[in-house]
Amino acid sequence: MTLADRDRDRDQDRSRGQDRWCCAGPRWDRCGPALVWRHPVHGERVSPLRTDGPLAFTTGARRHCVGVRRGARHTPCPTGAEVAASAVSAQCPECARLDRSYSVAADTRTDDPRPYDVYLAWFGPELIKVGITAAEREGVRLLEQAALSYALLGRGPLMAARRAEAVLGTALGVPDRFPYAAKRAARETPPPPERRSAQLAALHDRAGALAGLPESLTVVDFAPVHHDAAFHLDRVRRLDGVLRLTADSTVAGRVDAVVGPDVHLTATDGRALLLDARHLAGRHLASAPPDAATTAPVIAPRREPEGPDALF
């Protein structure tokens, strides 16, 4: 699905009062990155974010709450609340509370029977974190988080995985999150995979030898995974700026790479710009000419917020 397809559906739906195609933000799967779109009649569709492909759009006047999605079920925001243009999360406070009321990430869901993986994720020389993800996701969570490399430590029930995560934090001082701006800065000049593997291997050995790991967690052999090819890291250039989306602003350029939620673009004027695709969620977008000028504000790199929304 392309922006032109959505514009066509928009024109068809206007007469029925259903001009409501809305971007729901980025999504990764084993096929690569994509943007998700939702419509109350047409349902959900995705459009791949292809390297070397054009990306050109103009934002609408407002940004609205995307509601709550659990598994394959999506519940729209009952009030269609407006959310701030700068917010990383495109949820209103009420939907955010509902989302976190039954969530593994928020520690409010403890009855998930699926097996979970405990992972060590490498984002930079001093940026290695521990986390957990459902085993059935097969590493997609690490693509979403923009981990350049990772290695699984073990697999077990949810609470065993949570316990292992806590043990690593207490015994080895391994954090479970970092400011996202630090990850962006580290990816500009990453060391080769061999050096990342060595750092992960050393931590994997120390973690696997800890006495406090749960018995129900099966520790696995060290097997690093690198995302250089998936992210097209060789095409990530030093940034000239980071895009800030505002009402009725245009972004146009060529996709160089997609790293987690970040789209690295070469704008039509040649600048290397970064678009955080999470800020597209909740917006109505119209296609723009591929040679259009980018009118969205551009700020200096690394002026990212360091509050809770910036931790990932």
C-alpha cells in the first residue's frame, strides 16, 4: 500500500464521511520495516519502508490518539483525543493507562504462558542492556529497539525471565534501558561486529555464571546476531539534522536506512536527515511530490528529550 493508494481511498470515502486513514507508526517483522495504517472501514494495512525508495508526505493539521492494540485486536480511542506533536507515544492518558493495565512491559501481566527469551543487546561500547521478549517473536523486538547486535542468554517462563533480568541488573549493573539519543549517537561510527561480539561474549559468560539465575531458565550458548545488513548501517551518514513534525509540514527524500523506528533520509536538497517514525503515529498524511522541498522544522542532532518517553 502506498500514499497514493490511501489518497485514492480518501477520495472514495469523502462522500461517505469516512476519510479517516491514519498512520499508526512503524512496525518491524522478519520481512523488514513498514508503516502501519488503520481505517475504520478498510481495516489495517502496511506499506514497506524500502531502502532507496522515495518517502514524501505532508502532515495534517492534528495528531490523534491511536487507541490500544493488544495482539491482533485494535481498540480505537473512544474520544479521538488529540495528542502532542512532540510526544513519542501517540496515546492519550486514558488509553495509555488501559494499555499498561495488562502489559508484560509494565509488569501488570504475569499470567502469559508463552516462553520468554532473556537477551543482551548492544547499542554502543558502553551501551549494553538486558531485556526480555516473547520467544515466538524471534528477535523482532531487537530490530524495533535498534539494537546493532544482540545475544540470547536464556529461555524460560515469564517470571523466570523477569527474575533473570533483575539479577543481571543487581549483580552486574546491567541496565534495562538507555536514553534513546545515546543510541543514535553511537550508531554513527559503530565498531565492527567482531568487537561487538567480544563485548557481548564477555558479559554473556559473566551472566551465565551467576548463582542467582532461576532454575527454570535454560541458559543458551553464546550466538551473536548482528543487524548491519537489516539496518543498512553502511548507508547511515552523519546527520545534518533531526526532523520535527508540525501541522501541515512536508517531508520529502530518499530512504537511506531504517534503524529501529528511525528513518534515515537524504532530503531533496541533499541533507542527511532523521525522521523518528514514531512521531507519524496518529497523523493523517497526504502524498507529496517526490521532488518537494522539506518544510518540516529541522533541529541539530542529539537535541532529543531525555524524559521517560526517550528511554527505550
